[in-house]
Amino acid sequence: MPINGSHAAKMYIRATTLRTFLDTIFFPPAVTEMEQKLATVNDVAGKHFDFVIIGAGPAGSVLANRLSENPGISVALLEAGKAHIDDPLIQKPDAWLGQLGNPEYDWAFLTVPQPHATKAPFFLSRGKGLGGSTAMNLLLWNRPQREDIDAFEKLGNVGWNFERFVKYTKKVEKLAVPKEVESQGYRNLYNAESAGKDGAVSISFTRTPSGAESSFQKSLENFGVTTLTDTLNGDSFGTIKSLSSLNTDTDTRTYAAPSYLFPVLDRPNLKVLSEAYVNKIIAQKDGEVVATGVEFEHGGVIHRVHATKEVIVSAGALKSPSVLEHSGIGDKAVLEPLGIPVLEDLPGVGANVQEHLTHTGLVFQMREDANIITSDLLRDPGFHSKAKEQLPDTKSPLSLVMSGLSFLPVQTLTEKSSYIYKKVEELIASAPVGLKEQYKVQLEILKNEKVPDIEIMVFPFSFDPTPMTLPFIALPPVVSHPFSRGTIHINSADPKAPPTIDPRYLEAEVDRDIILEATKFARKASQTAPFKDVVVAEVLPGPNVVDDDALLEHVKKTLVTVWHTNGSVSMLPKEKGGVVDSKLKVYGTKNIRVVDLSIVPLAVSAHTQSLVYSIAEMASDIIKEENGL
């Protein structure tokens, strides 16, 4: 659950004590056996590899593993962040709170001020290091609605459909169901046939829910919302206990680096170099743009690595556009004023940016005798022993994991759905060709009463100072299919300058309508038994905020992003704003691909890590086939 920049700074200060600072300076950690397997700069600089991959997040990690399976193929993987091997701030499931705003773990991007929201910049957290954001996310593992994935194919991407997606998602997953821990009727419900069993990423159910989830699920039943028994089959309308990227043998986070990279570091044909900041792709134009290598900085020195087959950009939706633009691929109106030679004029680079939006403004103080565990209480060391009595099967130290999710169509939220449709039709009438087609697909999804448009989370974490002796729960509603579109562009020829990120949150009036109706619904559900029976008081927005105008202003002031940015390098036909084709190759280039969440042309109603892993598994097969491997 995102926060603003000042909150992130406060948490970082709390997490970084004088003792840890002195330990780092005077007692540097010994190099582990795993760290010794990482490449040195001399293993990479000036060398030739078949494939050079930029970014070691989930996509880059999958690609490095799969492409290096062939011992005759050489692969270099460059990651700007540190390795973070055996790092407790990553391994402990709720230690992401200590990563936020910490420049060793978090890129901590800022948007430009958002006039339709808080009128202030937004803080965008992104993982910095091997594993990328899978090393700092909230571990939620669920698949998108089938219509969401099928929409990719409707927009011109042959073969990108739910049936194929499931094949690759199962290749990623390794389901391990722990012993059932009964928590007030909150159960591990699943269909083993829907999940993968032999994949690289361990997924399971948390044994440390907050205790508030079951009562909220039962309150939703009063509105016709059922508890799903299969969370992975592509029909997500309902309420669930979500799977998580968890190793329940150790109660630690599962993320991309130990899942895909660490087991294969012994391969002589794979070199993984951390702390290697990519400046640009080295390329020239001879009819098509041909990449011959990558320029990167390591230890303050500029180096080059050569690519004989392909350069693959997997830097994430916030950074992949910048890599392309610094390489001369993008909108000439952006590049020429910065003095960057234009190799390929491609206006879609950095456009079509979408983001899941929510807010932190629906918060409840819970009854102290209701056996509810929240981050507020876990700040009190004395509470841990009590919590361990409540959850005896968990490992120490106790980590809280969010898992209560509900996915709802707009028709369940409000009687104003027809009014909302008309707002979308107005957008369609004035939209350019490519966006018009996207909006038509979104309207079709919006009108489908079985397809979720909103997610409501049971969120047991607080960021503002609260009394350690009191439990607080938030119910943030998420806009799953936003209509607002933003941009991400470089503003300097300096590759280390942060990009200008303008997501234009809530610019489309229909997004404001949907998040308002979702907030009203979540509030109504909170006032329904049995959830209302474990609530002491609504803390935010409070009983005095009643009418729609006041509530919408409150939503705007507490608006945050869920950090699921997509679309900045969209997989669409070029004439409709696309940057990559259905083989993920950048238009106008011979051998440059993009593989990460940036290629997703429409936002999906799900948390996105399973989607990124699956895209990368699919891309690995595409690349092998196209290169005859």
C-alpha cells in the first residue's frame, strides 16, 4: 500500500539506526558464497554475449535463467542495484516497511504534481536490486480476470490470450499449501488443478492474517459477493484469501532472485553483474536500428558490453522508456530538444501510462478484544508473545502478510452504472484512434457484470503514527481499469537524471466517479454486520464527511498509487500508439525487445507480479523460437 514521500522518509529514518550505520562502516559483512558467484565488471566489460539483458527484476531474472539453459548461448544480465543476498529486509515478509524510501532498496521516484488529486507529487516506490520489486512488494499472488488478458489479443496481439497465459503462469508457480490455520473462518480455499506445482516461485497462503478478513468477507455476502474456492481460474468476481509469494517452510519472502537467478549462477555462460547502471543501448541505423551493445556505469567508470544477437530491456515500466529514449528511440519531439540523435521516431514510447489507484482514507479503529493483529500492535515488542499464542505455528519473528482481497464489478457497487457508461462513451467520442479502440474494449469490460472493476483490500498496515496499543484496519478501494492516461519521458541527456513522470491521476472524470462509488460501497459494507461488530469507530474520513463532494475531496487528499504502472512501452500496432509488436520487438529495430510490465496495453484487475513472471516466461520461448534456439 503506497504512501507519500514524507512518510517514506520517516520510515527510513526509523529503520536506519546509528548502530547499523556504524556496523556497515567498521564491520562490513563478509562476502557470501553466493556473492562470489556474481560476475565482476571484468567478466562483462568489453566482452561479447549473445544476449544482454537490462534489469534483474522478475522479467530479467526469468529471461537470464531461460536463455542460459542452452550452454551454447551466452547471457549478461545488468542490474543497477545491489545484490542484497540473504538480506533480512527482503526475506522477512513485512520488512518492506523498512525498504520504503531507503535509497539502497528503493528507486523512490516522484511524479510531477497531480492537479486532479492532491496537487502534490506522488511517491512511486520500485525495487532496486536483484529481484526488482518482487523483493519489496506485498507478496500478493493472483491472476487477472480472463477478459483482461483476452483484451490484449483484441487490441491486435495474436496469441496473447488467457488460455496461453495460464500455461505460462503454471510454469512459474510452485503451490505449497500449509497446514490450515483457522482464523475465525478465514480459510485456505483453492483448486490444486488451477495452480502450477513444479515452477520456480513458491506460492502459498499466509499463516499470519490480521483476523479482520473473515468478518469483512461475511459482510460482503449481504451484497451478493461470494467467497471464491478457486482464486486462479480467471473468474475473480468475489472475495478471497489471496495466495502469496511465500516459502511457508521458513516463513520468508519468495522473490525473483532466489527463484530464478541464484540456482543458476554456476552456469559458465551466465554473468550477472550488480551495481551496473545502464546509460543507453549502443545502436546504429542501417534501414533498421541494430543494437550492438550496452553502455553502463560501474564503480564510477563507463564501460561497454557487446551483444551479438539481442538487447532486451527489462527495466520496468518507469525506467524502460528512459532506456529507449536515451538510446535514440522515442518521440523526436522529446529527444531533439535534448540533443539526442533520433534513430527511430516512435511517439508511443513513454505514452499510454496507466496505474491502479486507491486511497488511504477509509480507516477504522478495531475492538481490542477481537483478536485482530495490525502493524500498529506489532510495533510493541510486548505484543509479539501474545500474537504467537494466537498463531502458534508461525516462525519467529512474526510477520504480518496482507491477504484479504475482494474483486467487484461496478454493477455491485452502485446503481449509477449507466451514468458511468455514458461518461466512457463521451471519452470514446473524443479519443484518438488508438486510444478510442482501448476505451471501447474497456467499456465492454465495464458493462460485463461478471468482470471486476474494483478491488477492496483489508489492509492491516498503518503509516501515520498511531498508538501501539490499538489496532487499525483500512479498506482501500482500487480502480482496476483506469481511463486516465499519462506519460513518462526523459528531461535531460544525463541518463541518471530521473524522468518526468506525469500519470495524470483522475484526469478522466469517470475514474473519479468510480473511485467515489467504490469508497461509498466499502463504507457501506463496513457498516454491515459482522464487520461493524468489530469496529470501534471510523477514524477516516469520519462521520462528518457525508455528501459526495466532501467525500471525493477526502479521496483526492488521501489518493495513492498501488505501484502497478503499465503501458509505457505498449504492445500495440504501431499506428495505434504501439512500441513493441506481439513478439515484443521494438518497432523499427532488428534486435531490441522489451519484456516487463511496460508492454501491457491495458491495466488488469489483479496484483501484477504473476503477470510479469508469465510475460517473461512467454517471451523466453518467443526469443528462443525467433533465434532458432
